[in-house]
Amino acid sequence: MPALTEAIHSQYDSILILDFGSQYSHLITRRCRELNVYCEMLPCTQKISELDWKPSGIILSGSPYSVYDEGAPRVDPAVFEAGVPVLGICYGLQEIAWNHGGKVDPHDRREYGKAVIDVVKTGNTRMDRLFKDEPSQVPVWMSHGDQLSKLPDNFKVIARTPTAPFAAIAHETKDIFGVQFHAEVTHSPRGKELFSAFIDICGVRRDWNMGTFIEKEVARIREFVGPTARVLGAISGGVDSSVAAKLMHQAIGDRFHAVMVDNGVLRAGEAKQVDEMLNKHLGVNVTIVDASDLFLSRLEGVEDPEQKRKIIGNTFINVFEAEAAKLEKQAEEEEAEAKGSGSQHEPKGKYEFLLQGTLYPDVIESISFKGPSATIKTHHNVGGLLADMKLKLIEPLRELFKDEVRELGKLLGIPAHLVGRHPFPGPGLAIRILGPVTRSQVAILQAADSIYIEEIRKGGFYDQISQAFAVLLPVRAVGVQGDKRTYDQVIALRAAQTTDFMTATWFNFPHDFLSNLSNRITNEVTGINRVVMDISSKPPATIEWL
Ligand SMILES: Nc1ncnc2c1ncn2[C@@H]1O[C@H](COP(=O)(O)OP(=O)(O)OP(=O)(O)O)[C@@H](O)[C@H]1O
Ligand SMILES: O=c1[nH]c(=O)c2[nH+]cn([C@@H]3O[C@H](COP(=O)(O)O)[C@@H](O)[C@H]3O)c2[nH]1
Ligand SMILES: NC(=O)CC[C@H](N)C(=O)O
Ligand SMILES: [Mg+2]
């Protein structure tokens, strides 16, 4: 949906982050946004001449590569001619040096972890601006095996460590800076100040906040949708789509209609709960469509996780398009009836758009510079779309992180219990049932999941956990229940703690809580005789099992 996402650049000054594949790249985005500056990450292969917006500054990320490796990712040299400030971080610094006649070599003393830099004042105010508010010594976090062995032409050292004589460099006459350390990680305690200084150098306005976002976004949506077209909303009851729906309702009122699809792999009682919740709290028109037979028949016998995701993504679109046609027909009939009875009735336009609550992390994995080969999993709402879909997408939250969406939700007056809901993926229980999805497997998982979430709420843990759910493992294990031998399946419990869902740790429940939970699940859910706890972080695991 290019038109609506590009428009953001006309509203906010933007910083471009070029991603060379570092595991910390997205954190650079977060640090700038925390400083109220809009920024966007694109693959490092992005050509400056092919950008349809003008960045006010450019940041080059770190990378697992070495600049001298064959096939190492290369920056478009036009970056240095764009006339805007450039900051290179780790590999980014090395890439700046490589492009300006410096030398980079593997070093016998690799630096991983904490280090302290000595700031070097050059006396040149242009160069000293990056560290202008820093003390003479600054703790930082390093992660590199290569080092500059020769300064590039026209650059000077602005910080060093005992083992890295070129820990930070600056160009004498252009605003080009490089730092060897990772200013974006929280282990560099003054990293935020460094980004703040770079933002000052870029001279950008610091007006990115959720308050101005609402105002600008509502205006942007109105313009984009036009005066008569209608929008169908894909609404799950989750935070993202609820916030998107509220924003859309604010922008176009009754021309917005929400559709919640029961895909047969929702949690127990969810369709009914969402119906009540949307009506009560959001005040939007909502239709619940029971398409469970269609989804489950298409999923029959499918085990492969990516195939499940694509089937679900495609089927969602089929259902939305059918629903749009139905709603349009209904509206035409109502209009005809109103005309017949002579009452005033303003004609409405066609359903031209589909609103989705897609977030930045849903798309971020697919924009890695390595291209599609690095896709970890296809989010149903990004990679599972139909190529020939007729409805045009509107995704107002596509550039936002989860915590930004939650803040937006609060500002829009959505109740805290809704804003604080754990996320639930669109492909639902289908990606939590390993192996084929059947109605009976869904019922087993729904029962176990309900007990788990109920106990978490009772124990007061819900708000300390970012996302908790049960997973059904279709392996069979032997058990003894009521003196009888059982040969049943296993439930795995996951509880992830994370701020941005890009990395996560597992939540440590008290043992007595776990033992009670395990008892309840094996006693109350027929077909389960074992409960195991998932104690994997992300990475190496992901949050969902499929
Ligand atoms: N059952 C559903 N019916 C209609 N649309 C859905 C359904 N499930 C997901 N979607 C669409 O897919 C998008 C992405 O789903 P996702 O789970 O990431 O977001 P969410 O459900 O809105 O919020 P949360 O992440 O808190 O669960 C949703 O914003 C919504 O537009
Ligand atoms: O709507 C969604 N459609 C999807 O296809 C999808 N896949 C993962 N998720 C959610 O994304 C977050 C990160 O999940 P992973 O660590 O498993 O990638 C977690 O919150 C997951 O629940 C999805 N949400
Ligand atoms: N974190 C990085 O960007 C590392 C860059 C390069 N691979 C090095 O080891 O020095
Ligand atoms: Mg959801």
C-alpha cells in the first residue's frame, strides 16, 4: 500500500537507517523514535537515487560481515554525497573507512562487551559536536573482531580505547561520523545522548509522538480514502487492530465497517468476547463471520508451518472480499428502500480498502538485506496476502512498534485491559498445534490454554508477562491415570517477556503455581497426560512454535 506509507515522510523529518544485518539494527530505530524523531530502516542495498523521500540523516548499522569479505554488503557511495549527516556504527564505521581510503583488518584482540572510551577533543567544533556533552570517559558496549588500522583521508580520531585507537572518527569538513561501539544497545548507557547529538547535527524536528501521530494520521487517512469510499476492517480484538479501527472510525465514521473472522483456530469463546468488546468499547460496526469450516477444510492434513500460514493468510482475504461484496449489496438494498420510502439517505461509496493492524515488527524480518532467504516466518498479514486481491490495503500502524501502539491506544481512550492484552497471532491455534489441525486438536488446545490463562490471571502474573500460551505437541507419551494406562499427547507452556517481540526471555513461575497448573491441565483436559514448560529464549527459539 505504497501511497499511504510514503506520505509519512511529508509530515515528519525522517532519518534513514541502512541495515547491514546486525542483530541490533532495529534498536537504532527505537533509540531515534524515543527521541521523538521518525526514522525508517531499509536494507543496505537501497540506492539513494531510488528513494522517493529525502532523509535528513543516514545511519549505517553493524553487520555480521567483515568489510574485506568477498560478498560483503556495500553501501551506495551516494550516501556520502547526499549532503546529509552520516553516522556509521561498528561495521558502519568500517564501511565509511573502506569507502574513504582507510584500512580495516582483523584484530588479534577482539572486543566483545564492556569498554570505556576516552573522548578526544580535536578543537574542531564540527568534529567535536558528536561528543559535545560527553565526559572525558564514557562506558560503551563493543562487539567487533575487526578494526581500523589506518585512518581514512580527511578523518580524525574523536575517541579511543586502549585496544582500539580509532574507536570513533569524524570527517574534517563533512558531517560524517563513525563509532566502533554499539551506541544502540542499553549496555551503552549514554547511547541515547550520542543519538541525540547526531539528531542535533541533522537539524531535524523532534515532533514524532503519538499525540501528533493521531492528528496527522486521521488527516492522512481522510485524504487517502477520499470523500465516499468505504473501508472494511480486519479486526481480531487484538491491540493492533482495535487501535487501527478506532483511528479509522475517528477518520471516516460509519464508512468504516469491522469484520472479525472466526477461522476455527481462535481461543475458546473468543468470537463472542470480541463481538461484545468491540461494540461496547470501540463503538464501531462489527460483523462476526463464521468461516471455520472453510479454514479447517483448507488446513486439512497440512503440517508445514509456512503452508499453514499462507493458507490462512489467503483464506482471510477471500473471506474479506466476499464480506465486502455482501455488505455492499446490503447497503444498496437499504438505499433503494430508503429512496422508495422517500426518506433522506446519503449514498455511500464502494468498499475499496481493507484495514489491517500490521505493525513494524510484522514486516521487519522480511526487509533484511539478505532478502527473502532470511525470512524467519511469514506473518499471515504480510506474506500471506493474495497477489490479485481487489481491496487496497490501509495499514496505519505499519511503522509503529507495539509499545507505541499501546500508547496510541491509551490516547484514543481504549480501556487499559484491552490495550494490555497479550498479542494473539492471526493464524491462531494453527501455529500452536504441531502437526495437522483438526477440530478435536483445536478443542484440546483451547481447553488447556483457557486453564493456563485463567491461572495466570488468578496468580496476578498477566501484566508481568508479554505473551503466554499453550502449545499442543502431537507426540504420544505413556501415563497412568486412575490406575489405567494412557497414551496421550503433551502440552507445552510458553510465557515470554519482551518489550518489542524481537528478542525475548522466559518468565520464571513459582514452582507451586506450576504444579497446580499441571494438575489442573492433566485432570481437566482429556487427551493430555503430560505438561512441560518451554524455557527457551528468542533467539534461538521464536515466540511461537511454528
Ligand atoms: N480473526 C481475525 N479476523 C479478522 N482480522 C484478523 C484476525 N486475526 C488477525 N487479523 C488481522 O491481522 C492483523 C495482524 O494480526 P495481529 O495478531 O498481529 O494483530 P492484532 O490481532 O490486531 O493485535 P495483537 O498483536 O495484539 O494480537 C490484525 O491487526 C488484523 O488486521
Ligand atoms: O498476527 C500475526 N500473524 C502471524 O502470522 C504471526 N506470527 C507470529 N506472530 C506474533 O509475532 C510475535 C513474534 O513471534 P515469533 O517470535 O514467533 O516470530 C508474537 O507475538 C507472535 O504471536 C504473528 N502474528
Ligand atoms: N558488530 C559489527 O558490526 C561487527 C563488524 C565486523 N564483523 C567486526 O567484527 O568487526
Ligand atoms: Mg492478534
